[in-house]
Amino acid sequence: MSAFEHACTAIQGARSYQEDTALVWPGTDAFVPGPAMSQLVNGNVVAVLADGMGGHAGGALASRIACEKFLAAYATHDDGNTQERLLAALQAANVAIAEKVEDNPLLSGMGSTLVGVVFSDAGVEWVSVGDSPLLLYRRGEIALLNEDHSLAPELDQLAAAGVMTEEDARRDPRRHMLRSAVTGEELDLVDLSSHPLVIEPGDYVILASDGLNTLETSEIERIISAYAIDGPEAVSRALIRGVEAMRDPHQDNTTIVAVRASI
């Protein structure tokens, strides 16, 4: 039977408020489970991370609602396979935000990214909306597992085609604009894993908010390689220290959930 260790570390960066939320079941004290959460035991781990938008109150509230509703809905929707349950949980999170905005129109415009991941004996399965990266670290290399729903990939394609320079693509102010987010409206883009990704002993899966993008992929690989043997807590803290070391005056909130597989 697979076993999964996890840890979470977060910083506000240069922001005056924190709009990220991350919850993991089992193990997140902030999430109070109901009776149906017992369905999640049996060796499974479910992690969800959301990066809010909409200002101090709206963004923080949106990410919290999205994460809590996602976990609760995944637990109670016990029909169908993992893919169907992930989609149902995402839809529940989206509906919950729509209902909150309907109750309080002053919150109009709030929303969040969301990446939800299930770890089981079968492997790793996920659903995501937005630009919060889901990374796999295996034998010294990093791979991005989910789609980036910001404008960054499209700008990079324009640079590759020679329409603009790589430097202009990196500096383009539209780079972080989202093409899809959990706002209570129709979800324009959803990334859903087609089948479980088999996990090997020693693999790390990283859920992160886009503040991690301050680091180059090679630096993320170097940091995880250096601390992998010490466990998820050491890895998540080291990645955050790496972000802080960049001293970006506009550093966004950064949250890291590190999950390590062992057999």
C-alpha cells in the first residue's frame, strides 16, 4: 500500500494580505471534517490549493470557500470514479462562490485558481483551473503535470514563432492574466487527468501558487534534490526560502504543498 507524507509552507511575499489557501486531508487542522470525510481514509490523501483574487477580503474568502467546498464535496460525492468525483468537487466549489457573490454583491469579481489532487494506490489524479502549477519531481527532474490557464503559454508560443522576443514575452504585463478561474461563472478551461499517474518511491508532487514562478525550473530542481532526503517539510521550507532569496519587490503570495510518496 502506498503511503504519502505531506507538508505545507506559505508566505505573503510583498503583499499586505494572504489570498492563498491550501488544505490536505487527512492532516489539515483548519478543516473540520464531517461524518462523510471517513470515506477519504483508506490510505488516500486529498490536497487542494487555491490562489484567490478580488482584493484583501474577496480573494482570501474565495480561496477558502473553494478549498473547503472542494474537500467536502469530494467526500460526499461517492458515486462514480475519481475523475467524476474531482469534477463534481470542482463544480461544487464554483457554485459555492456564485452563491456567496449572490448573497453579497459587493464581493462580485472575487474568485480563485484551484488545483485538487487525489493520492491513492493507483497513483495521482487531479483537476485544475487557473495557473497554480502541479509539479512532479522524479530522479532530479521536474515536470509540469497540469495546464497553465494564464496567457503565459500563448505569449511563449508567439516568442517561439518569432512574433515577439522571449524577453518581451517574459515582461509582457498580460502574462499573468487568467483565461479560466473559479468565479461562479461557467468554467472556460478545466484540466483533468485522463488516468492515474503511477507514483514511484521517492517521487515528490508539488502543488503551488504562482508565486513559485519567481524561481526558474532548474532552481526548483536543485532545491528539491538538495532536500528530498529530509522530507516534505524540509522541501517546502527550502522552496519558500528560495523564493524569498530572490528579493522580488513585487513577490506574490507563495504557498507550497509538498507530498512525498513511499512504499
